[in-house]
Amino acid sequence: MEVVQVLCMNGGTGETSYANNSLLQQKVISMTIPIAEEAIANLYCNTLPRSIAIADLGCSSGPNTLFVVSELIKEVDKLRQKLGHDSPEYQVFLNDLPGNDFNTIFKSLPSFQKEMSCQLGPGAGPCLFSGTPGSFYGRLFPSNCLHFIHSSYSLHWLSQVPEGVDNNKGNIYMASTSPPCVFKAYYEQFQRDFSIFLKCRAEELVAGGRMVLTLLGRRSEDPSSKECCYIYELMAMALNDMVSEGLIEEDKVDSFNIPNYTPSPSELKFEVLKGGDFSIDRLEVSEVNWNIYDGEFNTSNGFSNDGYGVAKYIRAVAEPLLVTHFGDAIIDEVFHRYGKIIDDRISKEKTQFINLTISRLVKDDKIDSFNIPHYTPFSSELKFEVLKGGDFSIDRIEISEVNWKIYDGEFNLFIGFSNDGYGVA
């Protein structure tokens, strides 16, 4: 499956659109926005740039798209006023795959800019927007042009369905009944994709730039845990019920797999540090109920407070993938059954999504690319290297030492040498 061609959220503003079924994502953004605000505040105070280039990767469309940008700009504007500085200019890049509903975003920009102008007041710098369609598993921007990168609920999507999952019969994702090779294939695909993502962003960020990412994950080291797999196991149940009734061909289900991976904190940390381009400021784990209004009064007409409501926001995300593989004739029935199954489960057990939020700082490449060409061996290492070639024998190996302060305890008659730390330097 060419994910870049088919993966997108449901566009428009209809009943099944992402714009009207993204309150879960909005809640997660609201929970994690303080981390992003802290990161951009540190960036601004440390560098005081005259312009700030911000990229939102996997921006989708709807009310969430511009919410993060507005909060980040307001945070910077608050700081620059406190410090008595002129406002920087803001360049905002909105990125998603080519199938994203960019038109809806662009139509909302005039009213957004007018509202921001009123909120910020006179003296605020201009805010310029650009759409950047393309996969973030590749280069999107020129080198050293971005100051801040944000992404929420996007990086758990893989660039492709992993190879080697053909024997994942009866499942559409990693599941408790999946063979070990399926888990291995998913993890290795995540490693490849995330490594490419980090390398590309390291090229695009300026030295000292910040990056804050939130993605679906899991607390457990077990990739088959309910924390990450349960939501798709229930979808597989709906599809397999339809197979048993002759409504879907069994081969169709067996050949469908969701291109998604939800890492553990240790897996995410390992991938970040392995590349060497980024250090980690913060790695936070949070959770949100499938039923986002669980225990709260729901005042939104756009979200049903039950399993059918949960199925609607999964539909807004996954429907294009399902339509591409199964066709659109069965979609309403699939999600009706799916909602019924979820409704039953959330009435009996606690169901949650686990979120990982990581805040990173680009290392200063002028320092990190410089290394002294020097090695101090152990005596055993030196002996081994001499003898392994067979050309030399060793008469003696002596070890001696000399103080950093070569005149330590002695009277220094040598005028050209200062008997202190400056002399050592």
C-alpha cells in the first residue's frame, strides 16, 4: 500500500469529517501544549531571533490545525513584550500528505489572522503561512531554516505497511495472536522511518532549534499490550464478523494491515539518542480515555459520548485506508458494528490511549562535529598491537607520569613558563 497516496484524514466539514471528529486530538494537544510553550519560550529567550520559522508536521485540517500555532505565537509575543523587544516575524509552515484538505485550512486563514491581530494588539509582527505537502519521512525544507517543529498524533503513522506481515491472518494490526515476525517487522519499519525523520529534521533545524513531538505510544514494553493494539483488535472483530456472514472476503481482511506503530518510552528514547543529532529535554507519558468525556458532562453536539462516538473519530482517521482496500460500500456497516463492539467494551473496562511527548534540543553542530584526533591506550592495548603483527618483540614496557604543573614543588627558573593553570593551557 502506498501510504503517502491514501493516508489522510476525512476532509471537509461533514458528519464524518476529521474537523468534526477530532476532539480527542484537541484534548491531547491541550494537555501537552505547556511543553511546547516552554520549549519555544526557551528558544526565544536564548536566541532572540528577528524571525521565527515554525513547522507543524501532520497538521491535518479543522480547528486543531491553527490552535497550536496561535498558542506558540502568543507565548513568544508575551515574552517579547516582557523583555521590551520588537516583535519577530512569524513564518508558519503547515505540512501534511498531499491528500490532506489544505483548501479548508487556507479558507480559514483570513479570519484566523484577523483574530490573532486583535488578540496580540499593535506591535505584533506579521504571521505568514505556507502549505507544504509531502511526507515527513523525507526532506521538506531547506537546510537550517526552521526554529521550531511541532507534531501531534502523526508520527505513529508509518511510511508503509511493513514487509513480512502476510501471515498476520485474522488481524489488521499487531495483536495478541500475531506471530513474532509481525512484531519484528513493525518495529523495524518504525526504526527505519523514525531514523529518517530525525536525520531530515536535523538538517532543517537551525542550531539550537527546538522540536516537540506527541505520538501514540504505550507504557509497556510488550508491543501486543492492550494499551496500543486493542482499538484495532476490536475493528478486526467487526471485519471478521462480516467475513463470517459472507459480506467481506476473508482474503481481503487477511491482506489488510494498519501502517501504524506505537512505541514504548524506551524505544523512542533509544531511537532519538542513537542518531546523535538530538538530546532530550523531556519525555512525558500521559493518557486519555477512549471516551474523552468519561466522568464529565458532554456539552458538545459534535461528539457522541459512547462507543459509537469513539468509532466516529477512528473513522475520521482510518476511513480512507479502509475505502482504498475494501471499497466504500461496506464502510457504514463496518463502523456501525465497530461502534457497537466498542460501546460494549467501554461499559465494562477502562480503555485509554497512551501518549508520548518528547521535547528535544538540536545540538550545536559546530561543537559536536569537532573531535580531537587523539587516543591514550592501556599498556595491554599497546602490547597487543605490537605483538599481533609479528614484526617486533618487546624488551620493556615502562609507565611514568608527569604533573600537569611541571614545576610543582620546584623553583621555576625558566622564564618562558608560567607555573599555574594558564601555563598548562
